[in-house]
Amino acid sequence: MFDSMTEQNVKRKQHAKHTPGFSQPIASNLEAEFDPALLVEALSDLYHLLEEYAPTWYTEEHQKKAEIALRPVKEL
């Protein structure tokens, strides 16, 4: 089981490197100002990963909540 989890993590990292628009890691800074654009970017990245990998616990309700949260950004 551990090997399977490690293999999945390697695949995700490889996918992220080759996915256009996938953001690079952000330098961690606890003193940084609140930036709504970073939250939107993070939510968008997570939404796309969930849509692609479709884990069994990811329900339609989760999908709708994420889409509603991202809707104002999509309409711009």
C-alpha cells in the first residue's frame, strides 16, 4: 500500500511539472499580507486536481460548492 501511495505522489508531481497553468510552489511566509488572488488560485488548482483524479469521497456537493466559489472569477 505504501508503494502505491508513493507512486501516486510521484505521478502527481510529474503531472504538475508538465501541466500548463499549474502554479509553482509559493514561498511560505507567515508574515505575508492576505492575498485573495492566492486563495482563488489555490482553490482553482485543488478543484482541477479533484476533477482529474476524482477520489471516491469527492461528491457532487463538493464539486458544486467549489464551482460556486469560483464562479465570480470565471465570469470576469
